[in-house]
Amino acid sequence: MNGGLVTFKSQAAADVIYFADVAERLLELIGKVPAKQGIVTVEQLPEAIARLEAAIAADREAHRRQLLEEEPATEPDGHGGARPRVSLTQRALPLVEMFKISLAEKKPVVWGV
């Protein structure tokens, strides 16, 4: 999945597009091996949703602690500087919503196809 964009697709929801590094992290969180293409079956969707929601809860708690400790919410920008941090919560919520809609409609989610 080196570089580029990864598009998650479902017949039940609009496409969700991520940079490859973000998609890899989200796939690892749901227990999938990052690959150029793959599928989250209807049967796998409940566990994938639960795993992402647990990761979101942990991210929110970490963010809360950062705010209490007044730590800057930044991340490296790839050019030696810093940019505002984009939280896992912000990145994962569109995929969670897609998964929930897909589960309700009993449609799998695929990427790379």
C-alpha cells in the first residue's frame, strides 16, 4: 500500500478515501493485514466496528489528557516542522459510519477494487 490513496467502497454507502498510511493504520486496528485490496465481510463488520470504537475511545482519552497537561496537539509535517494533529477519531469516524450503514444493509466493504 505504499503511498497514494485507498478508497473503501460499499454498495450501501458513499466511498471513503484515505491516504495509504492512514488506511494501513485503520486496517491494522480492525485486524486486517494491510494489502492493496481486500474485503470486510458482513460477518466481520461487527468486530471491525467494535475495534474502531475502542480505538476512538482511547484516542479521545489521550486527547483529554493532552489538554489537561497543556501539551501541544501537533504532529510532524514531513518537512521538519509541525502541523495541527488530526486525531484518530477524526480519521476513523467516516469508516465507522460506513461500516454501520453497510452492516444494516448487509453489504460488505471492499478496498482497492
